[in-house]
Amino acid sequence: MRKHIVAGNWKMNTTLQEGIELAKNVNERISGKDVTVVLCTPFVHLTEVSQLITKDTLFLGAQNCADKESGAYTGEVSVAMIKSTGASYVIIGHSERRAYYGETNAILAEKVKLALNKELIPIFCIGEVLEEREVGKHFDVIKTQLDKGLFDLSSEEFGKLIIAYEPVWAIGTGKTASPEQAQEMHKVIRDHVHGKYGKQIAEDLSILYGGSCKPSNAAELFANPDVDGGLIGGASLQAEDFMGIVNAF
């Protein structure tokens, strides 16, 4: 059985003090449901938030990592640094990293390998922009991101990661892919993985939806057979909203 996962991506929000309070509030509300919950905080919060987690279904994640192991890369944060804070997960390839910072599939492939080598679980993001969907290229875009970002991994390596599908046109816009659109794309992703790695790995793969998921639409999205949870942005900044999504399962 693949895992149900809800990961909160706080992005560049919350001071350290605000982040501590938010993490405390989420930790208090976790009630033993069969859902893995991940808080992906800013780097400067990781060590402090790690000390606040007491529930066995709540985990810590980073929002990015360097594509180098160590060295003279001022301002970068390595996977070893992230691991040392107590984090278990790392988001790789978020659409904002691809768009604003020019992260290519080759760079992201290197980050995935480094993360796996340090036993961090990558949450690997893929997704199309509105123009690509409107001209019917959305399936090809997703497949290319998988092919170039992940498909050099061994079966064992691939089996350790999570994929998050982000319809880029639905991030921060208030728009949401319909449940039918989400299911369609998640099935395309799973089928493409099946073609590369076989049925068992494809069936075991958790695929998260990441595009304006809210308490009001989470249950309908999560009811789809190939939607295994969510990568949550804005709604993860309020504990009550975030837990409303977690409890949608």
C-alpha cells in the first residue's frame, strides 16, 4: 500500500518565532491518522522545529538543497547540512525554483542523487505552465521532466522518492485543477513510471497534488485513485487550514 502524504511548503514565510508557533500548533493537532505529515520549513527553522516534533506521523523537510556535496558555494545548503538538522524530506524541482532560479532537469537530477545518498526522501516536483496546457503539450512536458530528472535512477533508488504534480497555472492563483484533471495527470505519471520501472514500483509510488489545495476541495481531490495526498502552499501557513487538509483523508 502506498502512503498518504500531506506536505506543507511554507516557502519564504514566517519568522523563526512564527514558525515555531505554527509547528507547535500542527504537532498538537496530529491525532494518529494514517497520513504522513511533513513540514517543509525555511532552512533557518529546521533545527528548532525538529525539537518540537513529538508525533510519529509528523516529519520535517527542507524546501531545496544544493547540487554540490560541499565546498566554496557561498549561501548554499548541502544535503548533509539538512540531514544533520533532523529533516527526513527535501523538496526538489519546485516550479518556483525552475522558473525563478533557472534550475534545469540536469541540475535537479544531481540534487535527487545527492539527497538519496544522504537518505533524504526527495519530493520531486513536476508540472506544466498554462501555455503548455493550452496547446496540448502538458503530457509531453511531464514525461520529459520525469525522463530527464529521474529516469537515470535505479529501481531501488526510484522507489524511495515521492512525486508532486504541480499544475503551475494553479499555484498561488486561486485556480485549482478539477478532480478529473488531477486524476488524469496523476494516472499519466503513474503509467509513465510503469513503462520505465514496472507495475510494482508504479503502484507503490505516492503522487501528491500541488496546486491551490484547500480544506474545501481536499477531500474531492484525494478521493481520486491516483492522488495520494498534497503538497500544500498557502494553506499550510495556518494550522487549522492545514489540518483540515490532512483530515480530508
